[in-house]
Amino acid sequence: MKRWPIFVLLIEVLAVVVFSLTYDSLDFRIYWLGGNAVTDGTRLYDEQLAAHWFTNTPFMAALFTPLAALPLTLARLMWQLASLAAFTWACATTLKLAGHPVSLKVAVAGGLLLGPVWHSFFQGQVNLFLLALVLADLHRVAQGRPAGIAIGIATAIKLTPGIFIVLLLATRRTKDAFTAAVSFAVCTLLAYAVAPEASRHYWLDTFYDTSRVGVPYISNQSPLGALTRTLRGTADVGDWYTAVPLTIAISGLLIAAAWARRGDWLTAIAVTGVTGLLVSPISWAHHWVWVIPALAVLIRDNDRPIAICGYILFALAPMWWTPYIPEPLRFGWHLLLLPVANCYLLAGLFFLGLMAVRLRQGVSTITKDASIRRSQPPRGRRSMRLARTGGREGGLECTAGRGARAGAGRPAVRFWRDAREYRP
């Protein structure tokens, strides 16, 4: 067994620890200050923290109250190590959904080199926790188990994971969607109990206000960000833009629901995550951690050239190579720079288009075998699957289990034994 993934992973973990102890990550400092300000009336949203607005929910600020009682450096180290654990959990869950195409050590070591991931550590962001929560819940859905609590918590922390509640509704997981909605409501009400004034101010005045962040900034890889940079101003986009996220949301969720109905929940998760990024008016570069399940889909389906190109793109993050000086009208608007300045956005649109084309092409390789087997409950010592054979009708085929050789010369006995164990 090659040891290079362990060596690379140890270096990356050491880098995270050293970085956490030495660098004052801006977003984490804002979270930390928000934990101190959440109970102080509306100051959480009326005053800038570390020269920036707090844009997350009151529930997010309330979660940081315990960390706000610790020294900043210690709190930051604990947060970054917890983020690393959440990312490892997310990679492990993704591999389970994908059928373990690579080892966990390779997945984590390679994933930490991707721009959205290391940028989340650089900023001290919450994205890796949201990724882990959503993946854990939808893995339960893929297994036919009750779910929804983790998605509700993730939505209460940051509203964008709420699109997965819509996915649950679109796939007729009504109970799970209801659980997620209740979980979101409970977390929101808890935050209201802790900070009633800040909660009222957020939900009535703040959460839809995009003027508190720099929409044209090159890190915003949403369609609104791209149009704002191209047209040189948010005011030039116009009210017609509402049709863009609406169209993307409907199309993306239809594609995701179709894959879920085929038993391929990994693709459904990846498509929904990317759709959420394209629907949101603000999709910072570190929000694009949904590239993890997307790359897993491509690797699993043997789309290696596309997967390699995607990995290189998100590892290099070339939009940072374009001029992004702090003048709103010069953020990569030049025609020749548009593909580079909006590379994450174009990659997301390409992925949605590719998954739509795969639907029209028929059942994918994973749906024909591994995905179907994973979507079915255990069936004793052996599992049965519908065999798709060229030029012949499909039939029940014994695929695993001890004692498969027993009765090999007695097909009738084996058939009735397998049929008795088969439970669709």
C-alpha cells in the first residue's frame, strides 16, 4: 500500500494547525465577535464586526456564544480542527454513496487541495460543517432511513441548504421534509429565545439584503455576480434577472429528482448542491465545497478526463488570476477574461448540463448495477439484482454470499432458494 497519501495528509493537518495558531481568519473572527454581540439587542446586524457585516442567522451567532467565551486563538484552533473532522466525515459519507471508488486517505488529502476547501480554512468558514450535515442526512435517505434533522440544522445556520428540503419534497420524502422544516423552526425559535431583537431584525430587514456584501467581487461565482461584473453594476442587471435563478432552480431540482428516483442519490445530492450555488445571489468561492460530491460522481462513472479537468480547475481557482482590485466596475469584466473570471459558474452550469444529458442517454452504469444494489435493503446472505444482458431478457442473478457454490450443479434448487430470500 502506497504511503504517500498518509504523508501528504500529515503535512496538510500540520499546516492547518500552524495556520490556525498564526493567522487571524477574518470570517471566523466575525463569527466569534457575533457570539459576543448576539444578546446585545440589534447590534449584531446594526454594527460592523471587524469592519464587516455579520450576514449569517441569529442561530449561527448563538452557536458561537460558547466559543466567544474562549481566547480567540484557542477558539480558532478548535474550530479549524472541528472543520477538518467534518470534512473527513463528509468525504467518508461521499465515498459510501459512491461505492468507495478511492480510499478515504486519498479523498481527504486530495480534497484539502481544492480551492473551496482550503479557502474555507483560510477564512475560517462554516461550509464544511454544512456539507457534512447535509451528506449525513441524505445518506440516511439513500438507505431508506428517517432523516431531516441535520438538513434543518444546516438551514438554520445558513439558509442555502434549504434547497435540500425542496429536494426531499420533490422526491416524495414528505416526512423527511417535514422533519427538516420542524428542525429548522426549532433552531430558529431557540435563537429567538436567546436573541429576540436580533432575530426580529434579521428576519424582517436583513436576510434578503445583498447590499451588505460586495456582489461584483470576483469570489462571487453566482450568475448575479457574473452579470454584475459584465454589466458593470448591480443596477444594470434589472428585474428580469429573477427569471434566471427560478429557471435554474426548477431545472436543477427536476434533474436531481430524476436521479434520485433511479436510486442514484449521490448524483441527486451533487446536482442539488450545485443548483443551490447557481440560485443564490451570493456564492463565494468557499461555498463551492459541493464540488466534492460532483467530482465523486464523475470518478465513479469513469468520466476521468472531465474529473481531472474539474479537479485542476477547482484546485487552481483561476478567477483569482484576473484583475480584482477593489473597484466594483473592474472585477474581471473584460470580454477575454469572462470565462476565467467566472470559471466556477461555468463549471457548475456544465455539470448540470452533463447530468441532464446523461438522463436522456438512459440508465447509467452506476444505476445498472452498484446503485441499484445499494438502494435495496439487505436480503440475507445473498443479494439479488435485475441482470441486464445484451440480446436476452433480464432475470434474477445471484451476486454474492457464502454458500454460492452450494447447489451449483442444481439450478432448480438454487433458483427457488434465491427466490425465497429475495425481498424487493
